[in-house]
Amino acid sequence: MDSPDVRKRLKLSIGLTFFVFLLEAVGGVISGSLALLSDAGHMFGDVFSLTLSWFALRIASQPVTSTRTYGYHRMEIFAAFINGVLLLTMAASILYEAVQRFQAPAEVDSPMLVAVAAIGLAANLGVIFFLKDAAGHNHDLNVRSAFLHVIGDTIASVGVIVGGGIMWATGWYLIDPLIAAAISMLLVWGGWRVLADSLHILLEGVPKGISLSEVERELTAIPAIQNVHELHIWSICSNIYALSTHALVKDQKVNQVESILHEAKDLLKNKFNITHSTIQFESSPCQESGVRCNMDH
């Protein structure tokens, strides 16, 4: 799915989610429900996540420059990092308020709670419909994290409706902070995952799903390559991988080395989705050439 279509879907989702966030925030204040306010907070997290995703996709489409040779793809990761921090902060705030409510449960306008939460659930289902294809066919970390947030918020809305029904029927208002605490745990789970993934990329860790030893094994399976060393693999953003390495080959003409380079690059792209690779060929082991290198890979 191309970026313009994904951006359009994100904009529709942002508008719908923001409307429900306002509705739930006002409804939570009027009804006195911490659970509904927590769900509104979750919705705000979704609005923030969707907006950052749209912004990251838009700025990532900008052309490269002489000072930004990879373009602006890293903006996606910075946006995801900010989103993760925000979700964890919101979770802590909701959990703190839930603890206060445990000590002194407040009466809740249950009919209003159920009605507003039902609208929120319908909106979440609409956003899922808008984003399901984009999330399924797009490797962008923000698009996937935004979709997961909406899934989590849908589950939270169901929980709020069930809790509201119980309070409506029994008057047991302690369930309101219980639901709020559960929603805060959802925020912690989602926020931590996004934060951990973005930090891994910012620290230039090996992309998830790629094994350094397997890449080395596949490269050395090419008959002309005797070994590889100084092997590094990292992510520019969540769906663009890069590699650099030294490869030992026998002494030969440049045009012969070019055919080996094409074979290695095709292997890396087709098997590991590594589209940016820099391979330095050497004709003698690095210990003998006087070049300091690491042969442990």
C-alpha cells in the first residue's frame, strides 16, 4: 500500500479518534468515571500516535539532501520514542488516580458511561477498518504501533462498557478504578513495546528477525567469498536495513569482483530485506594486510 493512501487513512482515523477522545473526556468528567477518563487518555494516546505516524510518513517522503543522505526516515523512530514515553507517563498518572479511588470509590453515572463508551467502541472499530490494510502491508513502526494502540483501546472500551453495565445493575462502584488500573496496564504494555523497539533502532541494534551469524553463513556460501569480518547490520528506520562488511576474496580483476558484489547484494536484499549494503573486498587476510579488524563475527 503506497504512502499517500496510508496517510489519507491515517488522517481519517485521526479525525474520528480525536472526536471520541473529546467525547469521552467530557463524558468522564460529567459521569465521574475514572475508567472513562482512562479510556479517553488511551484515546489521546491513539491520537498522538496516529498524528506522529502521519507526520513521520510525510516527512520521510522528503528527498535526500547533501546533509541528510538517508533523508528523514529516522523521524519515524524519534516519533515512536516520544509516543512510548507519553504512553508510560499517562499510565502512571491513571494508576495513581486509580489507587486514590480504591480508598474512596466515587459514585458514577453508569448510563452515561455505557452510552459514551459504546460510541467510543464504534469509533475504534471504524479506525480498525481504516487501518487494517495499511498495518498489514506496511512495515512502518509507527503505523503498526498506532494500529496496536487502537486494538488495545477497543479492548479497553469493551471493558468500560461491561464495567458500566455491572455498576448500573449492582451499584458496585469499586469496579470503576479496577477497570482504570487495567487500562493503565494496557498503556504500559503498548508504551514499553514501542519504546523498546525505537530504542533498539536508535542504538543501531541488529534488526529483529535477522541473525548476524546467518547473514555471515549465507555470504560465505557464495563460492568466491572466503570469509567476512567487520560485519555490521542496523536499521535506518523500522523497514530500511543497512549493512557494512569486509569480504575476503582471491586476487582478481575489478570486473570479476563486480559480479560477486551483485550476487551478494541480491542475496542480502532478497533473503534479509537489506537494501543498503556496503561491502569492502580484500584479497588477503586482514591480519597480514596490517588492517586492524575483528575476526570474531
